[in-house]
Amino acid sequence: MNWIITENNKKINALDIPTASIEEIKSDIEKMKMRVIGFFGKKEFDNVRLYVILADDKIGKLYITSAVFTPDMKSYESFTQTYPAFHIFEREFYEEFGIEPLNHPWLKPVRKNQDKYPFFEMKGEDIHQVAVGPIHAGVIEPGHFRFMCQGEKVYDLEIMLGYQNRGVEKLFINSKKYNNRLAESICGDTVIGYNMAYSQVMESLSDTQISNKAQIVRRIALEMERIAIHIGDMGAIAGDMAYLMGASIFGITRTLVINTMLEISGSRFGRGLINVGGVNFDIDENMADKIIEMLDGVAKTVDRTTKVMLKKPTCISRMERTGVVSTESAKALGAVGMAARSSGVDIDSRFDFNDKWYTSLDVVKPFKATGDVHSRFTLRYKEIKQSMQIVKKLLAKLKEFKDEPIKVLSNTNLAANSLVVSIVEGWRGEIVHTAITGASGELLRYKIKDPSFNNWYMLAMAVRNNGISDFPLCNKSFNLSYCGNDL
């Protein structure tokens, strides 16, 4: 067999990963019909080893294989022609190692932007271009958006990122000890999600078994992060429709959630909460009661504001049938997380990869959506309610382990010649961290995939055939990450 089968957060011997030809891998992918979550290279002397990781969401398994490119192998036939979801992975691999995916339909830079970026262009007397960014009004991060329009109608949007490539993956490799502070700084609005993925990788590699209590506290924080950001995004969507009442109320309400996180960890965004070996702060019964009281109050406000907003014709008219991405397009592009679910793709790594703390809760998944701004807004509301239910159930379960430690002493030595994949369902979607060690347990490769890496092209698809004035609304309905892409 050309693939080794593993699971989320499970350490495997990297030397056991099969080596196959790129043609064999492509043939296998056609038969397996699984989802790509990893496609990256690692230098091996003069060669480059390509790792391919597929996910079977139905049974919660991961399939890993590899191919070796010798110095004389400068190209291969692109996977993207048959499997569009590979398009961004192949572009990144080419950008890093110069191995060309032949006949790739969109072989452009991912992060290393050129002086003369080859933008797609349309010609015609009525066609005009609109350029937005990379510097934006406000505090958002840099990204360039190039619209091809006929009058107000958008025919195509091309998004150019890479303005703040920070070399995060190399910083992890160069770290002499565990670096949770770097992990929680990768993407500032997903502190818990990123720190959790990093910690799980290191704990798997070091055979560190954390307590049940610490595992539950982490997931409570992850769901609180989801609740807070979703509420804030609902306010931002309201603001982009000029519904200022909703923007104000949701903005204030979000603050109640993050201020509770401040009481738990000393940081509104959960910085310093998670460490390799567990968590640094406990949630006792008094704090649990405070969280429940806060959630009950927030739920009432969110319920009331959402119901009022969804009855307003002016709001409905702006959201319905605006920025539509079909289920077929979402699947083809490899969309993940909230953006995928809002287009009717049933994917959620919390439940798909057999996390016992989630699968034991009997939580109802949100509705299947139809892919427009209205769906992305409503799905956020449904997920807020779902996460509140999860937090309350986890708080009840936490009492069973009240005498356990919140943190254990972690082993500082990593297993030699090992590979671990950690998948965490952040509020945007799946965060994937993959680490590979060498013969002495040293980190040889640390690969990170943010959900926005999959989903930026979803935004480009969403604005087609919409008015250009709807772009801010479409953009905010996804709220993708610049820094999560520009690693």
C-alpha cells in the first residue's frame, strides 16, 4: 500500500511513510476520493520529499504518503486540473522548491509577490479595473484586491496576499524550547485554536499525557473564542449593511465574552492560557458559575438582536442571494470550516476526528446552509448557540475531574524520526499543524495550514456577478485571515 493510515494527534514513525511515484499518488487520489489537508515539501540533502496528507472525514482517519524529487526532476503533471482543491497547495510547493506543476491553470505567487504580478485581465470598451489595497482604511492587514468590472458588476476578483510573510514555520524550527508564545501569535484572533494545535503536536512528540481537566479547559476556551468572534463578525456584517443598531449591540455583547476570558487567564484573547503540558489557569466552580451566567445573558441579547435583524426587509435584501458560493464550488475548492458549512458542506473536525470531549456531548449540528451572506450570518448565530451548549456541558463534566492537576511536567525531548498531524477546529475552520523530527528528535519541518489558505478563493468566487458595492459585505461574511495565509 502506498499510504500509511493514522489519526489526529497520533505520533507515527516518519521512516514508515511510503515513498511512491507522483503518478501513483495521483492515481490513488482518484480512487480514494478524500480531502487534501497537507501537500508540502522537505529538503533531504539534494532531494525534495513531497508529503501528501489526505483526510477521510467519515471515519476520522488520515492517509499519508510521500514522493521524492531528485535534482533532475523539475516538474510533474499538475493535480489541480482534475482536483481544483490542490491549486493553492501546488502553488505554495512550487514557490518554495521550484518544482513546477505542469499545466496548472493558475500558477501564481502565494506569498513571494513579484514587482509585476500577473493579474488576470479582461478587455472591452465597457470593462474597467478597480484596485483596492494593500493599505486599507482602518486597522485590517495588507492585501490587494483587483476587480474586473462592467459598470458596477464584478466579473472577476483576484486577491494578492503575501505582504507580511513572517517566516513563522522557520521560527518554530529555530526555537530551542517549546514556544507557546509564538504559537498564540500566529493569528491574533485565533489564539486558543493555534496554541492548542501547537501544544498537541508537542505533547504527542514528547509523549506528554495531559490531564482530563486541562483538556476540558482548553475546549471551553476554544468554544468561548468561537462565540466571541462570531458575535463580533455578526456586528461587522450589520455595520457593512449600515444597520448600526446591530453593529453596536453585537460589538458590546462580544466584549462580555472576551472580558470573561480576561477573568480566566488575564488576557481577553486567552494569551498565556495554554502551555505544553496543560493549562496555566483553572476554572473553579465560582468561575464556572460566572461563565454560565454570562452566557445566559449573552444568549438573550444575541437571540433578540438576531431575530429583529432577520425580520428587517432592508437587512434581508442585502444578505439573501448576495455572495453565493454553491455546494459544488465549495467542495471543488476544498473549502473548510464555517465557510464550507455555510455552503452546505458537512465538515467539522471537532466531530469528524473523534474528539471524545465533543462526540460524547450529543450536540446537534447547525442547519445546512445555501452559500450566501444570509447563510454565513445565520450559521454564525447557530454556531454561537451550539458552542454555548457545548461550554455548559463541558463545565458540568469538569466537576468530575476537579482534583486533577491543570498542568503536568512535559518532557523536553521529542521523539526521533516522527511525524504528528494536529487538527483543531478554530472558529474559521480547521487549523492543521504538522511536525517532522529527525534522528536526534530535532524539528526538521513544521508546517502550518490556516483555514483561510483554503478559503480565500471562496471569496473571489462569491463576488462574481455581484455589485462592487457588495464586496465589503461579502468580505466580512467570510472574515478571512491575512496573517494566517502569510506565514
